[in-house]
Amino acid sequence: MSHLETIARAPRRPEPALYLFLCFVQIAGAGLLVVYGLPMFNALSQRLGEQLPGESYATALIAAIVVSMQTAYWVRIKYLIVPIVGSSKILNHVFLFLGRLSFLFGSAVFSLVFFRHLPEMSGHLDVALLFKRGLVFTAALFALFCLSLEIERLGHAFDVAAKK
């Protein structure tokens, strides 16, 4: 029986090493989304209303990153509690701030796509490509949102520990 199967059979409990590993997977995924998304963001901002050429490699890579981020998030939510060993109002505030800050890139991309790019689109559009990219884009935004929730959950755990 694997370590994860053992955890799955047990009630939710603190597993610091696994928790940190899953956090790392999610944060690394967010970093990769920014690294691979920034050139797309720049292209969108420079070519408003134009459908960018299809790059199935980039779309598949972003989808794989999103799947890994979501797997890490939902495993952590379902099987693990936040392993806090102490309390700190400062860390509480720092993590709450980082949680809000972590969604900044997602918010900027959302604003560019929905308020500037899509209203300008016209002419011949590849609807299948538009749908596929929209689906991956929405999934990536959701993955970034889940990361921000997890960072805020960590911040709240420091506050809960302070109240005990």
C-alpha cells in the first residue's frame, strides 16, 4: 500500500513533508504558468482582436501544468490538514497577503482577454481553437485561484493557532 493510500484511508491529519511537497508542486506550477503565459500575454496585448496561431505544444503543456496543480490542491484538501506548529499574527498577515497577491497575474490576464482582446475579435475565427484555448485558460485561472485559496488557508491556520 502506498503512502497516499494509507493517508486516504485515515482521517485528515497533518503530514508536513507531503503537505510541503504538494505546496511546492502547486507553486512551481504557478511559476511555470507565468513563464509560459507571459509571452502569450505580450502577444495578446500587442495584437488585440487577432486570433494567435495555434500552438498545440504550449496548450498541452499548460494543460499538464494545470492538471498537476489541481491534483496537488485536491489531494491536500481531501487528505491533509495544514501542519502548523505555532502561531503568528505576522505570518498570518504575510500569507493572507501572498494569497491575494498570487492571483494578480491571473486577474491581469483575465482583464486583458475579456475586456480588451475578445471585444476586438472579428473576421475568420477558428472556433474549435477558440473553445480549446478558452477551456485551458479557464482551467488555468481556476488553478491560480485554488493556489490563492491554499495560501490563504495557510495564513488562517496561523491565526487559528494563535486563538487556541
